[in-house]
Amino acid sequence: MKKTQLSLSTRAIHGDKLYAYKGPVSLPIYQTTNYRFDTSEDAVRYAKGDPSVYVYTRYHNPTVHDVETKLALMEGAESAALFSSGMAAITTGILAITKSGDEIISTPALYGGTYRFFRDELPKQNIKVHFLDPENLSKISNVATPKTTLVYFETPTNPTLALVDIAEIVRQTRVAEKRIGKKITVMIDNTFASILNQDPFSYGVDVVTESATKYIGGHSDVMAGVVLGKSEYLTKVRGLAKHYGGCADPFAAYLLFRSLKTFELRVERQNKNACILAKALEKNKNVNRVLYPGLPSHPQHKLAKKQMAGFGGMVTIEVKPSKKIAPVEAAAKVCDNLKIAVNAMSLGGVETLVSIPVYSSHVFMTDDELKRHGVTSGMIRISVGVEGIEDIISDFEQALAMI
């Protein structure tokens, strides 16, 4: 049986070790900064490019390598590179493609950290970002120039859960490539969906990046990020990671190894709970609207059914406006009165988390920027966990009754 024919759950648990061998069932933690040489010739072999020689954990580590191999197998990539955070993965992955004078085309609705990297840091390196309306992807061909090296997007978006048509963004990028006569890399942040719910490589995306802190980790106890793609590109990424230093720690890699064993179980339960919660909140008189791709009321529900195998564990609600209290104050009151759901940033953990985007991921953005991202002050982003769904629903009902 080919490894790629195995189920996602089997790949997540066993990786590529589908054979009999003597050793530990759980992955050893190589918690070391450096490695003994058999002889000094090992140093020469490493300098000549022998990947089997371990030198320094910032360069490579057996525990990290094992998890990278498993993630690549899970997601259908040739190779993967693990990082110390999602932002380390995103920034290093992008800078392995772009250089001074290059241009990027991106959809505007992005994770706040990515958006600020595009807005505040890339201009310092003379890299220009063009933001393109995802409803007009045909304009990619018009916007692309010989300087364009990357098309970047995420779907579902953070926090509005709007969708970008993956097949169409790839198709339009390939049209642009023919017009300008050069390769343009298509990169997606697949954090919100995860590989269980969405397979970008099957649509022709070149590079996938994820904050492994979220659904891959799943327990709110590990920071990590991953970049996945072709081996040749990942060689560049790893080379750059040596200089920028955002490499993964072996203990963090071990925690991910543990988490992957229950990845499918956790995410399937989160999908189910999120769908039930979204339907319940649609009926609440204090909720103005519920954003969830699995709801027929979602404006892109048809697209969600086309490109997603599951609708994810993220739900965003907008509290109903009131003359008595400002929307952001109402959102804060709901979050402060929850008993089971935790008022904390991040997402993807087994516990239900809530956050207010204008206080967290989109803090300090201008009104124009918030409008471009589709974010309103009364929004609450909910990362639905695996608790009993009736408990979660009751918790939100009692908290919403406070406004």
C-alpha cells in the first residue's frame, strides 16, 4: 500500500514508519543544541552538503525532522520545514521567494500579524504589496508585472470567515504567468481550515503555510509554524531559516508529534460543535449575524461546499447594536460573562476561546483598514472547542442575555 493512499488519520499517527523496527513507540526528544562527531571528517561531510550529518539544532534536529516528515506526508507535500511560530514560518517562507524590488499580490483580509508585516516591514525591504479584491480575481493578470513573484492569500479569512476561490486564484495566476513570461508562486495560509477541511495542493497551490500553534498543536501549549511545498523551495526556506533563526525547538516538535495522534478526532469534533453552535446563535435575539461557512446564510456557502471537506471550528458573531451600549462594549460584556468559553487570544485548542478582533488581531487598525478587512467593532471570534455542545450553547446564551 502506498503511503499517500492511507487515511489522513493513519498518516498523522504513524507518518512514514510503516514497517517493523525495534525502538520506542513515542518519538524521542533530542533536546540537544549540538552533536558529537565520530571523526572530524563529519564536519567536512556536512560542509559538502551531506544531510545525514547532524551539527547544530538550529540547522536540523532528529525530533524536528521526524515531525516535518510526518506533516509533509499528511498534507501531500514533498517537504516541510518546522518553525518556532506561525509568523516565523510565514515571513521566512515569503522572504525565500521575494527580494528587493519584487512585488506581491495579496487579498486584503489577512491575519493581523501578516497584514502588518506586509504594511510595515516589507516596504523597508523595497518589496511592494498590491491588495486585490477577492471578488475580482481576474484582475490578477492586469496587476501582475515582471516584478511579481508571489500571490498570497488565506481562506477562510480571519476573522470574518470570508472565502477565496482557491481554484480561481490559481487559474488567474497561471494566466498572468503566461502574459508576463515568468513563474509566480501561489501561497496560502491554511491555518483556519487545516488539511482535514481543505487541501490546497489539490487545487494547484505551490506553498502552504500554517500556524501549527493552532489546530495542529491543538492544546494551547506549543508555539510552532510550518511551511510545506516542493523540496527545492524548502531547501531555500531552510537555508534562510538558519540566518533568521526562527527554527523549531525539539520539545515543541515532540508536543506536535503527540498532538498529531488525535488531530483528526479533535478537528472533526470541533467542526461538528461549531456547526451546531452557529445554528443556535443564529436564533439568538442579541446576535445581529453569524458568520460560518457551513451555514446556508453564509454568502459563500456554495463555494465552501465546493472547496472544503469540512467547515472548520471557527465561528464569528456580531452582537446586535443597541442605543444603551456601544457594539465593542457589548462584545466585551459577552466575553467577560462567559463561564466555560475562555476569553483568550489564539485558536484551535480543545477549549472554546473567544476574542474581540478590534482588541486583538486587528487592534490599532484604522477605520479604513477595518472596513477593508470586513471587521466591525461588535464582532466576537469564537474558536469552538470539544466540550459538550449543550454546555457551550448554554454558556453563550447566558452571556448574550447580559447585554
